Amino acid sequence: MSGKFSDQVAVVTGGSTGIGFSIAQALIAEGAKRVYITGRAADRLEAAVARLGDKAVAVVSDALRQHVEQITPLGYMAQPEEIASAALFLASDDARYVNGVELMVDGGLSQI
């Protein structure tokens, strides 16, 4: 362990399985003080926390959704397709003249 993340706190979305779980595992192995893992299925999150240990905390995404809906000017949390369309735009020829821009796809949250 190098301690790269010593005393750090991290949030890993989709942290109960696959790449997200591996990232959470690596963060803990590298010294993270606390790793919050999010997901939709409480049973899978709890199973992941059991495997990760006491530095991991499960957060069911629906609670996050409610919070985002309250603080976002548009009043809802984006659907995956909405985020994907922005990414596809940047990857397409339609964005060939776009250079060095931060495209905020956040329902106006960064504007308040």
C-alpha cells in the first residue's frame, strides 16, 4: 500500500459490482479513510460493504436522486441518455470546432 489516498474520503458510483467495486477496493487498499459506494439495489450494496469492510458505506441511489431533484434548477436528475447525448456530441464531427471546453451537463446546478 502506497497510501496515495491516506485520510481521503471518496464516492464511487456503481460501487457494488464490476469496475466500481474494484475502484472502491483499491481506494481502501491505498488508505482511504471512508469510501461511499452508491447503487440502486440495497442488497447488492450491503453485500459489497461486507466484502469491503468497515471503511465502506452503502448509499442507495434513490436518496441521492431525491436530493439532486431538490437542488437542481431543472428539478430532476438526468437520465443516462441525456448524459450520453452530450458525450456523443463531443465525440462527433458536429463538435469538430469545439476545443478546450467544459460542457456542464448538470441541469443548471453549476450556474447557481
